[in-house]
Amino acid sequence: MRLFLNLAAAVAISLLLPTRSPGAIVSYVGKATDVGAAATSPGSEFIGNGYDLYSTTPVGDSNGTVQSGAFSAGTRLSRFPSYISTIAANGANTSAAAYGYATLDNPTGGTVQSGLCTRDDSISTEKSLLAINFTGSPAPAVYLGVIINTSGNSFVDYPSNLEVSQSAGGPGDSGVIATGPPNPPAGIDVFVFEITGAMAGDQFTVSGTEPGINGSTYNLAVAGLTFAPTNPVPEPASVAISALALMPLAHRKRLDCSGRERSI
């Protein structure tokens, strides 16, 4: 009887203790191309939960500067979600500001010139840049946006590949994502990753490569991170459905030169 009571008490206590998931699931869900300043405007679907913007300066500032330290140049604008404790340099070692970068809306009002958090290194092989530390569990998921600046001098630092992987708490990994060249080379692109099942104590690393194929430099660079509760980019299925919905419009009847109807 005593053994049974002890077992029952142990089960009851285990039910009260927080459970640890086997790890989060990290997936790449899409790219928003040439989003522009609206990516970080108040109420933007990209920053529904928070943001972290690097090396910002007043619009029109052309006093370009590169400084030692991932967040030293310009002004870092941040509002972390409640489930994020810190975002820290994890390989990033320099920052650049005021080199004619794209304009972003300041989430608190007005506009700013975006800047870069960079890793000044030979990035021909994948290397880490930033570490995101979780202090809670977003439910059911968080959509992490990696902002890539495609205007000004940053065009040559457009990464060739990006990856978001779990570096503490589990094996979650998006895999290596080929970014492709910026098209057009002006504005802001946002690469979005879905993270589900994250818990307090988890850490996720943003990494990538930039072997200089877009220019002569080798800096791995991002302009900022965004956090949203829902996917801010259209999913492939949604795009396909939209295309199907437009098909009847294309299938119209026209008269050919003999006066008979033909379909186009």
C-alpha cells in the first residue's frame, strides 16, 4: 500500500513539473522581396511581436562609418517579445551605418536609415552571426524574419545562404537556404523562418555564408530581426490558389477572323 502511495505521489509531482520538449522545429517559410520601409512600420505584420534593428541613423546621413562591435555603429532600435531574453553577437564583430542604406519605418514613429550588423571575416564557409535566447514559449509558433538590406553598399554583402538552427535545447534546424541574388538590388528583403515548440532556455543561431559572389567583400551582414505571431509571407499553397482563381479570367471567348469563337 505504501509503495502504491509513493508511486502515486511521484506521478502527481511529475505532472506538476514543467516538461521538456525534444526540441523545436525550425522551418524556412519564404522570402518577402523588396518589402521597403513598410516592413517595420507600426502595425506591420512582420513586427507583430517585436523587432531588433541595427546601426540605424537619420535618413540622409551620409557620414558612413564602420565600427568594431556588432552593435556599435548608429543606434540599435529594439523591442523584444516577452519570450526573448537577449539577442547577442555570436560571431558578429563589426557594424556599419550611414552608407546610403535603405530607409525603414521607425516602429515608434518616423523613418530611419537602416544599417548593418556584420561579421568581418572570410565567409566562404558557413559561420554564425547572432544568437537568440528564449526565456519563454511562444504559442503556437513564432515567425522570425531576417532583414537583408539590398541597397547602397550593402548590395555586395547580400548573403548567399542563410540558416537558423537550435544551438541549445534541441536539434531544430532550418537547413541551409540559398538566398539567390537580390532582385531588384534596392530596398529590403525579409527571409522568414517558423519556430515551433521553443521553450525557456532554448537558443537559436542565425548563420550564413557570403563568399563575395555579389561583390568583392566577404562580410556576412543583416539589418535586423523581426518577430511575428503569424506568417507574414504568402505560403506556396496560397499563391497556387490565387493563381487558380485567376484562371477563369484568362479563359475568355474571343472571335477569330472567321467569326467563330475561340478560347484564349
